[in-house]
Amino acid sequence: MDLQQRINAFTKLGAFLCQFTSKGIKKDDTVVANDLFFDGFKHQIKLAKEHNGWFTEKNILFSLESWCKALTNNNINTWLDKYNFNTINPKTIAIIMAGNIPLVGFHDFLSILVSGHNVLVKQSSNDKHLLLFLAKYLEVVEPDFKCKIKFTEEKLEGFDAVIATGSDNTARYFEYYFKDKPSIIRKNRNSIAILTGNETNEQLEALSEDIFRYYGLGCRNVSKLFVPNNYNFDAFFNAVYKWHPIINEAKYANNYDYNKAVYLMSEFDMLENGFLMIKQDESYASPIATLFYDYYNTIDELHKKLSSEADKIQCIVASGFTDNEIEFGKTQKPQLWDYADNVDTVEFLLTI
């Protein structure tokens, strides 16, 4: 199977996913193998919702739509154009996936297969329905994938390299356990936004998408703001208010009530608007329904701070702060070439 065959297979998968979007689910009879898979995937979405209360249909469809938009022939070719796949020596790459948001490990899965390697997948128990079904679709539209994809719930064995995602604690275990294998080990990271007080209402509204999408559970979700001294949060609260219905969702509301009670009993200073609490805190990782913030004196001072703590940060949302910043509202819409932790996964796969 050559590179173009692999690209074609994922392009067909993208077309399949385009039937499942935030606007709803609508069958397209032109999609390859649709009679075999359309109804079955609707059922997998239902199972994913029932299995994990954080995986609402809205969030699942948002994820599927994002992959629909990413998996076009043009996007995939643009992504892969700079790499040389001619000397690839196929190996088996294991993935240990997180389960915080739907299909969070799909980019690693895609990178391994499109590079020409075999993949051994250990899914999170929190996200075990969607990817397995999509892998079956790939095997039908490109039969050569049948011998290249394997899922396991057992101990990982018979692999040549590993990509593992987890917490700082599990990362230490991964680093020890896989010390003799080429690896990418991902730890806790969080995303931040830098505000100056000059943001438009549209920018702040867009920022609310970065904060609340997936309930803030992703590493690309903004969990902390950096604001200038004496920043007035009124405009921010007004702009994010469109997300207030989120408090009607039970799991989010339970976390809001619990964290609010903890803060009140601890007599922490905070601001809140009925569905979001903001609290001054040095940490980057904030609890659900909470957004941390910290003040800065000068932009230069903030540059130095963030540079020294770069290993804690996934995305920087800003306007005119740094070359690698992300536009407001775009953290959960990464391109194929936007790598987690800024580690080029494909380059790693081509050099093992």
C-alpha cells in the first residue's frame, strides 16, 4: 500500500464523518460503504454518550465535524508534503490514549497509519466506542489496513515504539516502563489566554468557545487568563454569558456546586456569574467550572515567565503577543500540522 492509497482511505473516512456534524446527522448516499456503516456509527455515538456522561452528542458531533473538515485530500497533502516517506521501514507503534474528549487520540492513530507503520491501540475506558468503529471503516475502504491495525485491552506487547498520553504521574510510570523504546510521552499541559483590556466583544465571545467546549476538559481548553493589573472583568463576563445554559447540564452543575462550596468554605476570593467562577491562582490547571487568572505588569515580563514555564503550556490564545499564538476561538480547531506539545509526531515516526 503506497502513500496515496493511505491518503485516499483517510479522505474517504473524512467524507463519512461529514455526515455527522454540529448541524445534525444526515445520510449522504454518495459516501463509500455507507450502507454498512452509517446506522452502526449512529449507534456507536449513542453508546459513547451512555458510557461517558461528558461525551454529550453536541461534543461528539463537534469532534466529528472537526475531523470531517481536517480529512480532506488537500489538507492531508499539505500536511504531509514536507516529509519523505520513501525510506519508511514499517514498524509497530503502540498508542496509549487519553479519554478526556471524544477521539482525543485520533491524530496519533492517523499519523502512524499514514506514515506506513502498523498501529497497536490501547484505548481509554472512557472513550472506547468511536475509534474502533472508524478503524473498521478504514479496513473496508482500504483492505490493506486490515493487517496494520490492532486494538488491545491487555498488556502491550510486540511493539517497537510508543506514544503515550497521561497525567504527570502516569508519565513518570510511562517513562520508566518504556525507557528502552523510542517514545513520545505527553504530560499535563494547559492552555492560556492573554488579555490586554482592548479585546473586542467578538474576541471575548470567541474565547468562551476555548473555555467551555468539551466542558474545559481538553489540554487545548483555556484554563487560565493573564490580565493586566486592575483589569475589569465586566466585559469578559458579558461576552461569555451565551454559554450560561451549560449550568443546566448535570455533571457540569455538580462540579460547579462542589467547587464553589470548597472556595466559600476556604474563604477564597473569587468572582462568579452563576455558571463560571474565576479565581486568582498561580496554577495553570483549573477545576471544571473554574477559570484561574493572574496579573502581569508588562508584556516583556510575561514573555519571560511563559518562556520559563513553556513545558506547562499547550496553547497561547492572544492577539499580537507571540508568533505561535492561536486566534481567539480556535483552540479546539487545530490543523493536522498542529502537534501536541509542539512535538512533530510524523518526524518522530520517520526516524525510529
